[in-house]
Amino acid sequence: MEKFILHQKTYDFILWLYPIINRLPKNHRLILGKKLEEEGLNLLVNLINANNLRGEQRRSYQQTSSNGLDLLRILLRLTKDLHLMSVKQYMFGTEKLNEIGRMLNCWMGRTK
């Protein structure tokens, strides 16, 4: 059941992220916004793939998801540092990513 909650939390994060990406200035939207979008969607896809696999393949997708989560954190921080999102938005987004990370780490711990 928790894996489905993890998917939903990730989906909700992506839904929250899209309006922010759409409000980025065009020159940032085409590079930074596209990367944020791609990494968010890749995270969701990797989590779904991990849920559908077993053993070493599952662990591989879980690790890829964890790496993607770290990249999303960095991209979100870069967006804030470039003053393309408010500190309040950044705090909200990082809390969502931290929640996803805690759930993923718990799942990874149970998989070993």
C-alpha cells in the first residue's frame, strides 16, 4: 500500500510543480523548466517500474529514483537561488521532496 502512496505523493509534487514551471521566464523555462519537468516525470516512472519488479532490478530502480530525487532537490534550489520561485514555494517543495525521500528510503530498507 505504501508504494501507491509514494506514487501519489510524487504525482502531487509534479502537479504542484507544473504551474511554477509555466510561470518561469521563457529563457529559463526552456532549459531549467524542461529539466525540472523531465526529472519529476522520470522519478514517477522509475518508482512505478520499481514497484513492478523484484530483487536486484527493483533495487536498481529504487536507487535511480533516489538519485533523481537528489537532482530534483538541486534543481529546485537553483530555481530559488535564481529568484524564480519564492522561498515559501521552495520550502513547500523541499518538504514534499523530503517526504517522498523518507518514504523511498523506508521502502529501500525493506527491500534489502
